[in-house]
Amino acid sequence: MSLEEKRRYVRTQVNLKVNVTHPVLGSVNLLTRDISDNGMFVIIRGPALLPIGEIVNVQVLDVVDHPPVCRMKVVRLENGGVGLMLCDHGS
């Protein structure tokens, strides 16, 4: 079964500006490559500094005034970015 067939949520390709905050990383503005109902892929130029399982705070900046901050977990690392999943979503 391919990775696409294993996915529970449809991904939508969209570039949104997000703010990612972590004690080691600090606070950085990045762009998404795609989003789904339970997560997103965030584009990172250069090496990803956070290991799988690490928790970050993410705020989508392009959508509404005073967007909420969501806790997300790093679930995938690849060249060009990281996959993040909403914490406690669908568990």
C-alpha cells in the first residue's frame, strides 16, 4: 500500500505563512507546502533542527485576525521541511 493510500486526511497544496515557536528553534515565520484536517507540511530551507516527536506551537498568520496557537508534533522529516500533526487530534 502506498503512502498516499495510507493517509486518512486529504492534503491541499497551499502556501500559508505560519509562525512556529519552540524553545530551541525560537520563533520563526515559515510557509506551508500543504495542509490537511490534522496537520501540515512546513517548508524549511536547510536542516530541520527538531527531532521527530518534538512539540512546537504553530500559528497560521494568513487566515484571520488573532489566529489561535496550536500544539503540533513533528512526525516527518525530509529534505525541504517537516511534517507536523495536531496534538491529540483523532486519538
